[in-house]
Amino acid sequence: MKWPAWRRTKTLLVVLIGFIVLIAFLVWLNRRRSGGPLLTWSRSARIKSVPVASTEVPLPGSPTPDTSPTETSSPASASSPTPLVSPAGLIIPVAGVRPDQLVDTFSEARSEGRVHDAIDIPAPQGTPVLAVANGKILKLFQSERGGTTIYQLSSDEKFIYYYAHLNGYAAGLSEGQTVMQGATIAYVGDTGNAGAGNYHLHFSIAITSDPKRFWDGVNINPYPLLRK
């Protein structure tokens, strides 16, 4: 017995719909087992990138546009009492001064809202000032605040040593000259804004990113480095 044409068409439609439902169920089951979304309304899923936190730390003391040396008492910078790097093997830069005689004046306030960013080492006028480490004399500079000063570059070119309120330079000292640790480079005085009769060495250390900008850097505390 032959089925009417409409019954055959109806049966084919039912079989086709059943097949589609079966495929959809299998797809749903697979997504559920794999932990993906149960339903999706787009043909392609877009994965948004998640930004990863950077572990890069910007280096402090990055150079600013070129300027002339300012008449400051030490390299202009933000103070850093706990530096990531620091010089080793330094000596006290004033002859005859013992480590236990040093006083930490690094964070003390100064005029015009400034922070000292250095230590003062009292000594009689004319006491030899010694090179704190091996290095090159970058600049012999006369400053309104610092008076007679010296900027010295460390041998690894990472640090600037600054000596201020000097009474005068050692004979023959010149810019570009390499000096050895312990060599006499100047003498204790009271020039600049030290105050008449207030004989001492103003000494600072700065991390430098550009030795040509010897007046600029990030100051670190010399006190714990000289006490070692």
C-alpha cells in the first residue's frame, strides 16, 4: 500500500527535525562537559586580553632637559634613604674623623623648605678633605650656597660625590683628573652659606644616570655607608 505524498513529506520533516534536535543536544552536552558556555548567540567567541601588571620599576633620577649647574649645596634630587644600589668600600672624607663621630643630618630641614640630603662633618679649618673613593674630578665649582665645591664621579660612573664649603683645593687639582681613594683633594672651610667659623665638610652622594649632568641625581644617605 502506498503512502499519500503528504504523509511521506510529513514523515521526512519529523525525521529531519529529530536529527537536528539530536545534533543540538550533542553540541550542548559537549560544551557542558568542557566547561564552556551552555548557550551562545554568536558564531565566534571573542576573547578579551587581560592586561598583565608590569613589574618594571622606572629608574629614579631620569635626566631632565639640559640646564646649567645651579647654585645648590648638593645635586638637585629626590632623597632616597634606602637605595637599590649604593657604593661600597668608602672612607670618611675628612682626615682624622672616626666613624663614631659622624652624625646623621641627611633628613634635616634647611632654609627655603629644603631637605639637607647630605651629612655635615665638622673639623678644624684646613683639615685635609680626602677622596672618598677612586674616581674622576668632574667639576670644580663656585656655588653661592656650597661655596668652593668639588663634584667627583665614581670609577664605575654610577655615583657623584659632592664636597662643599671647602677652604680651597689641593695643589694641582684639576677637572678631568683621576684621583685615588684617600688622596687629599681639598681642605675643610666655611665658604658658601656655612656661616663664618662653622668649619665643616658638606658631603653628599647621588646616583647618576648621566655623568654629564653632574649636578642632577638621586641623593642617598652617606651616613650608613661611611659608618661601615
